[in-house]
Amino acid sequence: MTDAAPLKRLPDPREGQALRALLDEVGRVVIGQRALLEGLLTALLAGGHVLVEGVPGLAKTTAVRALAQALGLGFRRVQFTPDLLPGDLIGTPIYLPDERRFAVRKGPIFSPVLLADEINRAPAKVQSALLEAMEERQVTIGDESFPLPRPFFVMATQNPIEHEGTYPLPEAQVDRFLLKLVVSYPSAQDELEIAARAGDRPASVSAVADAEAVEALRAAAGAVHVADAVADYAVRLVRATRDPAAAGARVAVGGERRPAAGLVAIGASPRASLFLLRAARARAFLDGRDFATPHDVKRVAPDVLRHRVLLTYEAEADGVAPEAVVEAVLDAVPTP
């Protein structure tokens, strides 16, 4: 394992080696989920939030807890349920009889890293409270507004196989997530290693940064250069999701590739263009570069766009997934 200590000695937070060392440190606890860890770190550096979809038992909670510990940030987990109230998440005023006044008891949302487990099981009021926190970086309790910690990072999970008792996330809230990551099963070799470690004492994660260091890394990632041609490519990709047929995209349907006409009800918004470039900058920074390339845009495009493409009923009936439309757009739009 690469020693994570160099992160403390770096004079320049642009050094991508520090982030690689951080991933190696978290990798001592999380086995076989490198793509998940890189996605979480990409979103954190880009100043966004992450929606993670995957079946139970794939180390989603373990990954975000280990990352929070390695970054030296606080971590809270909230299990979202149908009876959850906004006050359970953001806090509530309480009356102090001895002092004859109200005081605000802050909720778990006042944590730098918040895991919203099974977010789509919570009712609309709770989701609305979380929406304000994600967008405005503040919450309102009673008549007062309170700023959230910096950095503030939300990782929300949802289960793709359990639909009973869930509330579909509003499009406005889904659009606030920078990335949607789909977690797959580990490889046979990784799963064998997981089984071999069963019963062992869990490895500890050392804090190799702090909030100030994370903010410095974010600033450096945001300063990564994006050429006009790369920005133009990102915008063309996003616009192609709104009318993939006009871009010449052909989607795999029923074993054949056919024009994408009539498959998309709503494409990605201009916010997707901004998020796509922010994620590409963070991806380039992870690779130790101070400039983004079209390849960086391509690498992050599926995670940025898959939850922003809403399909028609006809497309859903044919078994078309948003990922298939995004893939077709990536194939159709010329790369500079």
C-alpha cells in the first residue's frame, strides 16, 4: 500500500499523488470498489453530491465512512424511513423551561459528510428539507437560517430492487446530485478476499487531511484549465441528450440499433453542462493534470447524465435504459 502521509507534506495541493495515496488508504478497508471511491472523490473535489444505486451489502456505507475518516471530516448516517420528519434531519427548536426560552437543537445534517441511506423511502417534506441543504448549503429552523459546515457532502443511496414503500425522488432533487453511481458486484477475486478477511479485526483508517486541506484541494481542482474545444464538446453532449435522433444517435433496442427518435421525454438541463465540466476538472485533477481533456468529459459523462435523461413510456416499454441513450450520444457526438 502506498503511504498516505505525503498528503500532509505537499506544498502544492494540486499534486494528484496525494489523492492516489488517499484512495490507497481507504482501500485498506474497502475491497474491490475502486470506481465507487473514485466517483465519491470526484464529486467531493467538484463540490457536488452523489446518488448511489446498488443492492445491499456492497460496502456503500463502509466506503463513505472510511473516506470521511481519511479526510479527517465528521460523518453521520441517517436511515430514511416513511415516518422520518424534517426535524429529525435538520433539527428543531426546543423549549428550555429553566431559562424560559427556545434553543435550536441541530440535527445530523450539520455534519461535513452525510449519508442519506435509502433516500427514496422518506416523504416529500423531508426530501424538500434536504434539497435546501444541498443547493443552498444552509437550512432553516424556525425563523432562523443556519449555514452548513464547509465542506458539506451528501451521499444518498437507493435500492433498485425494493420498490414497496418508496417515494420517487422529484426531478428537481435528482438534478441536484452531481453524479449518480451504479455499484456492481465485486469480482470473484475481490469477493474471495472479502471472505478471507471475515472475522478479522477491521482495519483502521488514518486521517491524512482536514477540512482546510479538502477546501484547498477543491480550489485547486476548480482551477484546472478547460479549453474552449473541451467546453464545446461537453455542451454538445448535453444538448444531444435532448434530441439524440438529431445528433445521429442509434440506441440498442431488442438486439438491434435503431434511431433514437421518440425515446427521450426530457433531456439534461444546462446545469448538466456545468456539472459535466466540474466533474471533468476533478477527474483530471485526480489524474495529476492541470488541464481537462475530452477523454475526461467522456469518463464522467455516464455518471453525470444517466439520472438527467427521462425516457418516454415507449422507450421504457422497449426496455431502454437511460444509460443506453447516454452511450449512444457519446458514440454519435464527434470528439475533438
